Amino acid sequence: MLKVENISFSYTKTPVLKAISFEAKEGENLAIIGESGSGKSTLLNLLYGEFDVNEGSIFWKDTEILGPKYNLVVGYEFMKYVSQEFNLMPFITVAENIGKHLSNFFPEEKKARTAELLEVVELTEFANVKVKTLSGGQKQRVALARALAKEPEIILLDEPFSHIDNFQKQSLRRSVFKYLKNKNITCIVATHDREDVLGFADCMIVLNNNSIAVNDHPEVLYQNPKTPLIASFFGEFNVIKNKIIYAHQVKLTEKSNLKATVIQSYFKGHYFLIEANLEAEKVFFQHHSILEKNQTIYLKITA
């Protein structure tokens, strides 16, 4: 397993991460979320050995992960890292990029492995296309496949689907995370997108103020968000009478002590998100139809 014990790190005197501890088992998918600048990418770099920790230790099984002070070459054979900079070879094909580090002594196995990964990242039809001609999202998919080529024991993903359009993103997530589970590859994914987490992550770490605010199953965090930061990751929410309430937990009613005035209706597909004024505070809730601006309404909480 991955074991992180009490690590701290700073680029200057200001700490970026303080007293970070967690574990990830073999085959587990662990998501790391937090606001921009919370240290998500820095933490992945530390796990990969890109930087030296100021304090604490990182182990994968019995191997201590050490930084550039101890290793001439950054990284370990059993671990791959897909950053937001893809570092691909632009003048060779997609298939050649994926198979670059696979042995040429077994050409049939190399060909089959490359074909398998092309299918995982949904790029089979681009196998013989040079990487320089690809879009940013396609390059991101090549980087994912290349990282998986030698079947690492653990993979680190930094915003792995950020460049990929919504049309491709949903099926690609399912394909990649299903592959990782089937191969029992531990995955640590840093993301701001809840769709990268819900349905896939076994556990979720929330970084805030340089530390781990909470580490639990996504279902637990969703059902009992202890802070607005956590609730915001799952969708629109309100703080009503010092309690965090999701927009879908607020409904219209004929009469209640929650009297509000409609400000705006936003079309969201199968529902409208209604913005209203409740006791001089904005409140959001879902409704099946548009509501008239300045209309007086009464609300109830269904949670």
C-alpha cells in the first residue's frame, strides 16, 4: 500500500502542505480535491519523488519514495505520473508514443498491448496519426495510455480529463477507471471535477489551509458535508439557519416560515435552478418550471 506519514513541504518559508498523513491500498482509487492553490499538484509531485519532503515519509510497500536529493533520476519503475504537461513525442504516431517503452523483443505482445490501451482511451482510429496533429484532449488521452503501457502498480493523475470535451469525457472516465480496477492499479487522482470522483473514488481527501480537512468515502462526505467547501464540490448548496442544505433539498410549499422572493431562474435541462432572496440572503433550489421574477414564495427543507 501507499503510506504517507506526517509529511510537510514548502517552496519558501510559507508552508504548502503541513502534517499530511493518509494511506491507499492496492487497487484503491483515492481522490484529492481542494481549491486552486491548496497543494493538490504539489502533493502528487511529492508522491512521485519530484520534490524532497521537509518532514515525514512516503512509502510504497517497503520502498521509501525519495526526492532528487537521493535519486539521480526522478521516479520509480512501479509508479507513473500523468501531469498537466503531457511530455509526448510530437513527431511519431500515437501508437509509437504508447509503445515507446515496451520491449521490441516481443513485437506481437507489444502490438497487442498498444491496441488494448488505444481502446481504453478511445483512440484506436488515431493509432497511426502523428501526435503533433492532435488536439489537447487527444494528447491527454495518449499520455494516459502511455503511463499505463508498462502496467504500473500505482498511477498519479493530475486533472486527467481537464482537456477532454464533455462528449468524450463520460465514457472515457468509465473506461479508464474500470481498467485500473480490473488491473488492481492504485490510483491517486487530483481533481476539481466531482464527476472524476462520484462513482469511481473509494475515498476522498479534502485539502484546505495546507492540511487534510477530511478523509472519508464520497458518500459520507456528500450526505454530511461539514463545511461549505465540501458541499460546494457536490453542487449548489445553501446555508440556512447554520445548516448546509443542497439545492435539491429545498422545495416550494403553500405556507411556511421560510418566505422568499424570486430573483432569477436558470435553465439546467430537466429542471430550473431558482435563485431567491430569503431573509436578505440568497438561496438556491431546484424546480420543475420557471418562476416569475419578484414572485413571493414559501419554502420547505426536505433533508
